[in-house]
Amino acid sequence: MTAFERLTIADIAKLAGVSKTTASMILNGRAEQYRIAAATVARVQQVAADNHFQPSASARLLRSRRSGTLGLVIPELTNFAHAMLAQTLEPLCRDAGFQLFVVSSNDDAEMEIKAVEQLLARQVDGLMLVPCTNHAKLYAKWAKRMPLVLLDRRVIGSNLPFVVSNAEEQVFELIAKALAQGVREIAYFGGLMDLSPSVDRLAGYQKAWQAAGLVPNPQLITHRDYHQHSGYTMMAECYSQLGRYPEAIFCASISLLEGALEFMNELDHFKTAPEYLMSFDDHRLLDCMPRPINAVVQDSAGLAEQSLARVQALLAGEPVQSSWVPAHIHWRQPFSA
């Protein structure tokens, strides 16, 4: 039993004094095709508007053999970069005629599988996924069941289409500028090493040292995962190891930066914090920090638009190519030439 009353096309037809067939044709935009009188069209539309009635999307989609929905799987809803992707994608999907379902994997392989299975059960028309593993065969299996585009992360060794930022290039520039200032001690805090962001961002870090003819201290390169508490732990361990802060710090995600900043604030409210702080991903709150933080800014709009376009192309049976989306650096601490 329910206290809610749901109107049907039959109800609208009765209220407007027309047949169910006529009401259906009008409300589904086929009045002109069947030459229904303008006065009848106006009457039915007015009755529908007065009763806040919308034709059943389910019935229409059933006829088209589509669900009118897309899925987005992201590691964390609290991760600013991934939240921005969801925020940007939702209106784009809506404008394209899709409802977007957003679920979180918590960067856990088992949770990711359950999330995708739930979306499959809902018969989503396509899936955009930020993978949390490098299991190419698993993602290839899902790609056989529906259009699948990898977003923000690629799966190394997989031919599945991806849309990711040009992380290596931007991290290279960020680190190279610091080295050019005479900085020789840059701690690197990264996530799981088998994930593509870790591979790409570490590659940019290492290439900057190589280009400068220098060798980084391997003890200052650490990896855990991309959760905030890991940033805190790596910062604490680095401080304990050196007995002080390093000259500079690069965090491979803003969530790791949050953890590192939490440690600095707890220790001495940033009084002895490193002069050079760098991060992958940005947030406006970094403008308010007591230390300037140079950060790589991903193009969330570009990532969202290109991933949706590829899902739509796959739905249309068209081939798609992977894409590297340009990012840029927000320089809060200008370096001298």
C-alpha cells in the first residue's frame, strides 16, 4: 500500500476527454505526425501540466532497449578530484539524455567488483570507471557486456580506451623548476605502485632528476595508497627519518597532501614546514594555506566530456581512441628563471 497517487496516460486522457491513444501520441511528441488538431493538443498538454505529469521514461526506454542510464565508479567520493569528475559529468549526462549513477569502490578491488555488478544489474547503457586495480582481464570481461571507458586512470597492458591527464609531463615541469632553484631534497609521497597514476607521476619525478643530471635520495621516495591517512603516515615517517622536514615535498594526490598538511599543522602549525610544497591536483583552499603550494590542475571538464563522448561513440558502434588530456600548473610560488 502507498499513500502516493501515480497518474497514467489513461488518467490524463480521461481528464482531457480524449482517447488514451490520442493522449499518448500528444504527450510523446507525435501529434504533428498523426495530424491531431491544435486545440486537442493544447488541451491535453494543459491537463498534463496542471497535474505535473510526465510520460513514463521506462516505457519509452523499454521500446528502445536502453535504460537511459550510465554508471560512474570512482575510488572515493571525498577525493576532490574524483568528486569534481562526478560533479562535472552529471549535468553532461543529463543533457545527453542519461541519468548518471555514481558509486564508490573505496579503492578496494572487491568493492569495485560489487559496484560494477550492481550497475550491470541495473542494466546501465555504459560505464565510466576509475580502476583501482591493474587486472586487465577483469575490465576486458566487463567491456564485452557494455561500453566501458577508463577515466583518470588507465590499465597498463590493456587495450581498453582511457581518458587520463598528461601527468608525467606536468610533474616533470613541477619538479624540474624546483631543482632549478637549487633544491636537492624532494620527498615523493605516492599511491599504490601498480596503478597508472603512480607509474606516470613517479616517471615525471624521476625524469626531472635525470634531466638535471642528478640522482634523488631513494629513501625519500615512498608509496602506500591514495587515502589521506597514508599522506599523514608518510609525512610522519619522513620527518622521523630525517629528524626534520625535507627541503621540499611532492604529494602525488591532493588526498595525500591533506594528510601531509595535517601532520605539519599538528606538529608546529607550519612554523618549520618545508619551503617548497607541491601536489598533483588542486583546490581553492590551497590559496589560504600559510605556505604556497604549487599544484598540477587537471581539466575535469575535458576529462568528463571526452569520456562521455567515447561512451556515446561505443553505444553507436563507432571505434574510439584513448586520450591524454592536457593539465596545467597553478604556480602559487613563482620560481626565478
